[in-house]
Amino acid sequence: MARGAEPPDGGWGWMVVLSAFFQSALVFGVLRSFGVFFVEFVAAFEEQAARVSWIASIGIAVQQFGSPIGSALSTKFGPRPVVMTGGILAALGMLLASFATSLTHLYLSIGLLSGSGWALTFTPTLACLSRYFSRRRSLATGLALTGVGLSSFAFAPLFQWLLSHYAWRGALLLVSAISLHLVACGALLRPLSLTEDTVMGGPAAQLTSLLHHGPFLRYTVALTLINTGYFIPYVHLVAHLQDLNWDPLPAAFLLSVAAISDLVGRVASGWLGDAIPGPVARLLMLWTTLTGVSLALFPVAQAPTALVVLAVTYGFTSGALTPVAFSVLPELVGTGRIYCGLGLVQMVESIGGLLGAPLSGYLRDVTGNYTASFVVAGAFLLAGSGVLITLPHFFSCFSAPTSRPQDLVIEAVDTKVPLPKKEEQLGED
């Protein structure tokens, strides 16, 4: 256990950043690239595509809804044993999936078991990182989350190569071995004891205080609105381009261009979040607004050049809002409650992520094109920007404290009571 009065802004914290980098790659990189197994499962089990798609959906839902459990366990036992246990569960789920004889088997192994492992790894690690950094928190978070973009490029061709050489059962065995590296990532986490931890209480007390914390609740609403429209291009942009008579390969390439811009935006935003004075929520509002505007403009653009510019803009701004979104939370609730706060936010905002894509598809079916889908997605992000304006210190000239819990202890009025003359002569001691 490392001890310190305040976040050290470095030291072992950079090892925590390294751990978070590989964990984000091994969790969300695997999830984003798991589509290469989709065709294999459809052919192997002779099932409809809709039923097969539930494998990844269950895994994502369990990862997000189980985040509060991982946070509560980390508050009680520390992040290291929790994350290491999650790594074992994630690898075990993939291992059991390689012996699957039905889709139900895959639902339970990949969806439930691996999803539970992912729930115990990502959120506790990111919360641990937030406790090690204060002034450099946005940069550290941005560097950690670049693992998602890099692994998305690496894992998709790697998984396809594994499928072609070892079939889907052998490929899942090797993915299980790759996922087992989450245990090593968890071993790098060194819990940090801060001064403010003594006034926070246990998970139940923290949860109660957060549910009565107005700024935290408004921030959770804002992220839920943002999450509703955030993923729409990743789901429907290729289909929208095909409606414009684009070939599938150039359409998929445009999505790769957005992914590269996403990677650059995460690092740039992390640096700007620490370099620009003022609350980080202000920068988050800027990136969210630009992302919403770029989404709403997709149906207007028809020329290939305009679509490429919009894809680059969306990729950069949507990637840029991610690290600062995680950096705002410690400013609101304090680093002492970051485990519980981050887990609760991840659980609630997942509702927006789950509803956004089906709503977009419904609008496409009703209207016959994706115009309403992208406009509504942009409107959700702009609505989230409006909620962010209501956060404390948003219009202040200086950054809010990042390591002090807010609204936790009623501060006494700073008044001096005059001492009687006799006591004054005795001295303050």
C-alpha cells in the first residue's frame, strides 16, 4: 500500500497508466474485434444472425452493469485482487467457450463469465489511475485509453489470422491466453492511501452520499445523454454510406479514418485538459458540442470530401471527450469516492449506449434513410452539453480542486471567537 497526503502525479502512477493501457486494449479491443467470430458462429451453429449478436451484447451489458460491484469490492479489498480475479474470469470464459456446443453455452461463457471478468477489471483500474494523478489526470487518462484504438487495429486482423489457421475453437483458446494477461496488469496496481479516505466511509456510505449529490447526479444524466448518440456512426455510418451508393470497402475505410482521428484526439485532449486553466468540464462541453454538430451534419454532406472531413472531425472530437469525461468525476466527488462514483456512472450511462443503436435503426425503418438517426444522435449530445453547463465552477476562472471531496462535510464558518484576557495571557497552547 502506497501512502500519500495527495495524489503524487507520477511515480508508480505511470505503471498504473501502463496497466490501464493494456487493460483497455484487452477488454474493449477484444469486444470491438469480436465481430470476426460472428460469421463463424452463424455457420457453426446454423442460427440466425440476431441470436448470435446477443453474445457480444450480453458481454457488454454485464461489463457495464457489473461495474458497481467491481468498484465496491475495490473499495473494500483494494483494486489488485479484484482486477486479478477479473482477469481469471475473463480468460476462463473464453476457455470454456472453445468447447461450446450451443449458443446458450456461448451466452453463459463469453457473455456472463467473461463479461463479469471485464466488469472487475476496467472500472477499478481507471479509478485507481485517477487517485494517482491530479494535475496530469487528463493526460494520464488519455494515454491509458489509447489502448482501445491501437488494439482495435491489431486484434481484428490477428483474430482473423487465428481463425484461418486454428478454426474458431483454437482461436478462442488463444484469445483466452491473451486475456489471461489481465492478471499481470492487475498485479501492477498498487493501492494508494490518501488523507481524505478517512472521512469517506464504506461502499454503502459512499453510495448514499452520491445519491444525494446533486452535481454527481446531473453529471450522470449528461453522460447518459452523450452515450445515447455517441456510438451511432460506429453502428450505422457504413450503412448510411452504402445508401449513398458507396462501395463497402471505401465505406469501411472511412470508419478506419475516424478511428485514427479518435486515437489522436484522446492524446491531444488529455494534454489540453491539463494545460488549459479552468474546469475540465468546460473542455468536455466543447468536445461534446463539436461531436454533436458533426453528427447532425452527416446527412447534409454528400460529396466524398465533405464526408471525409466530417469523419475526421467526429473521430477527433469523440475521442477527445473520452479522457476528460473520466477526469471530471474526481473533481465532483473527490478521489476518495472515485471507485463507487465511477462504477455507478458506468452502470447508468450504459442505458444510453444500449438504447441508442436500436433507436437509430427504428428511425431508419420509419423514415427510409439515416437523416433523422444522425440528427437525433447529435441532439442527444447537444442536450448532454447543456446539462454540463450546470456543474459547479463551470464559469469560474480557475480549476476546481481535484482531490478534495465536495458536499461531504459541512464546513464550519471561519470565525474567531475572542478569548478572555486571562486565557489570552496563558497562550494558545
